[in-house]
Amino acid sequence: MRPKVLSAPGPVSYPLIVSGKVELVFGKEGTEADAVADSLVSLMRRGLRAHYGALRGLLAVHPELRSPTAVWRRGSAADVLVRVAYKRLGTRDFELVYYEDLSEAQRLLAEGKVRSVVGSTAALNGLRLEDLLETLGVKVPSSCGLHIVKREAEDVIVSAYLEGIDKIEQDPVGTSETIAKALPIGRPPSFIERVLRSADLFLKKIDDYSDLEAEVRSVLV
């Protein structure tokens, strides 16, 4: 029987989709699983420890962090990490404008209604959000994480994830098609390919990220 992984339907799931070695259930809760894959911020919100860090460089700040800032969705990892960045900058009076579609944010920027945009590195040029935070003294080991529920399934899940990364690196075009067909949300293969090419793809054990967690919890509302 294949291990079951409960995963957010974002980039953290892509290597697992490509590997085909696990039973992947998309969602946040409501099912027993051998592991949980999500953004680091979401895992923190859910009280789950990330035993492995996965992927880096999914979000960028364009052109530089200035208020008002357009951010994808209230409560998202981007929203939380931008709040951490402003806190570390000592900026109390900042405005966040939430968007659903990046084209909307780009229009707001062009019209001067916002002065910066935070979004996917697949579509934005700019400083990676993790890199910005590290210049402000906050170490961010990865964008996403893997929480292991059942240790007996750990080796198979980790092996599947690494195999998926290898396949993506060998054939980003073909694997983007595979991912697009499997996702429960609509994402064009071309966009997925840009995500795969712009992000750092890895899975590695992480130990202490308590400083980041403390910063995240300090801005959660």
C-alpha cells in the first residue's frame, strides 16, 4: 500500500505528483495521512512541525518592499511573511492590498495605487521574499515543509519526493503537463514550468526554525 500524503495543491505537491509513488490527497484536514505537505507558515498555523524543508524562492517582491503593497490573499504565507518583513523594518503604518489574480496587482502597480507587489517568482522579477527576510535577520530555511506523521512511512515518502525532483529537473516541460492534469485547481502547464524553473527544488531535514516561528506568531491575527 502506498503511503498517504495530505498536501496543499501548490508547488509543495509537485514532486509528489510526478513521482507517482504516494497516494496524494489535496486539502488541509479531514483525513488520516502518513505525512502532511504545506507551506511552512501553514504548518505553523496548524501546530505541525516541519521535519523537512521543501523548495525555496516561490515568492518575490517587485520592485522593492514599499507601502501600499499588493499581496495574494489575506492569511496566505505571502501575507504573513510580508507582515514579518514590515515588522522587522520597524514600519508600523503600512497598507496591504489583497488580490486574487496577479494581473490585477500589476494593474494597481501601473496605476500607482500600490507601490510594490508580492507574488510568484514565476511571474515577477524581484528579490526573493526569503532573501529579503534574511537581510532583516530572519532565517527562512524553505518555503514549504513536510510533516511526518508515521515514521514507518518516512523513507518511502522522502524517496518519492526526491525522485519527483529528479524527474522535474530532467524534463520540466513534460512534468509540468503531468502536474497540470493532476491538480484540483486550474494551472496552465506553462505557468507550472516557470514555477519549477524559478524555484530551488530540494527536500532536506530542518532542525531549529524557532526564530522564524516566533516572528510568524507575532503577526498572526
